[in-house]
Amino acid sequence: MPDNLSAWPDLGAVLPSVAPSELAARFEAELLSVGGSAHRVRSRADIARLLAGILTDRAAGVVLSRNPLLDRLDLQEIFSELGVPAWKWPADAASEPNAPASQDYREHCLSAGAGVTGVDFALVESGTLVLTSVTEGSQLASLASPVHIAFYRQEQVVATLEEVLARLPAPNADASPASGRSIVLITGTSRTADIEQILIRGVHGPRELHAVLVDD
């Protein structure tokens, strides 16, 4: 056995490589295997129909992260047309976390029927959504509501965790604690079997996870 780790042979890729054209389908298959739901939309009408079907309790409203994709998809206006109250992460929340608007948003996260976010990456090998506070703002939108709806694009689908780690932006060593970064890796719905080994979903987080590919 070699004493020096550098002398060990290269093991190569742990998983077989996936063709770029197959990444999205493979991610969706892995997501389904861990209890998530996969969707694809091509138009504003598609998005409206999908959201109308997912949101069974429209009166509870939704919370939106600050991910710019949500603005490009005009989600706040779509929710308004569906009669669903929607609250967006305040623009000044990072610099004023104790401001009334920030506190109001956090309270809505705990009572809303769904949290809507984008993602930084969709990880194929485990069907995992990767979200950072840099992109999303408050992570409560993805963690606190009973339903999590995450929109993503084809270019955000990556094959391996190594690719995710290589592409995550490096933290700024000079940044203040208030501007720090948190990373959440979401693999399926919240689930536990602590009590008599009976699987229960939604105890510690969303009981439904919907990943929506915006298909150009």
C-alpha cells in the first residue's frame, strides 16, 4: 500500500458520465426517486396552469425569494391573477434584517402555503437542489412552508457535486457577517422515521417539493 496519497492511482469518475442532452431527464428521474415532483413549462400560460394545480390553499399565499428568475417569469403578477397573495423578499433585507419589512416577510414564510424560489444548481447524481442565500436571500422560503416550488433553467443542471463545489462563488473574506453566505442542499421532501420507524413527510420542512424546468 503506498505511503504517499499522491501515489494512489486515479480512480476516475465515480459515476458514468451523462451526456449534456440527458442531464435534465436524469435529474428529474433522481428527483422522483426521492419524493419530489418534476415539471416543465414553456410559456406564461403553462406556469399559471401549473401553479393553479399545485396551490390547493390559495388564501394562505406564497412567499417569493429574491432570485432574479422569478422576476423574469413575472410570477408576482401571475399569482395576483390567480388570486394568491404573494410576498417577496425585501430589497433591503440583507442590510436591515431587523426592519419591519424583513420581520414581516419572515412571519409570512412561517404561515404561507408555499415558498417559491429559484436555484443555483440542480444536481443530477442525487436529485438535489442547491440554493444559496446570495441568490435567494432568506432561505426560509425553501424551508418553512409546507410546499416548496423551485424554478430552474437547463444551464443550471450539473452532473456531480464536484462541479457544484467548483462553480460556487468563493465567499468574500472581507464581507461583514450580515452579508455571509449559507448553502442549502435539498434532496426530496422533508421526511423522518424517528417514531417507530414509520416514514412521515413534512415534519421538519416542506412535505411537497416541485422542481420546475423553464424549458426554452
